[in-house]
Amino acid sequence: MTQNVVLRASVAVFEPGDGFGDLFQATNRDDRFYSVLLNAVLTF
């Protein structure tokens, strides 16, 4: 078997502590930061 299509996905949530809040301020009301990644490899 060959892998013609390979998909990878990941989601991460960062909940900063007080020290991070002292250095950077979030502009929205939610203090969490989100990251969503999608990777697709197509082979023919």
C-alpha cells in the first residue's frame, strides 16, 4: 500500500499565568491563546 494522502492536524490551548500577563496583555476578553495547525502531504 502507498500513502498518497497524509493529513495531520493539531490544536493547542495556552493558559498563561500571572507572569505572562504582566509582560503581555490580551486584547480580547478571553485570556487563552489558541493554535490550530493543519498539514497535508500529497504524493502522486
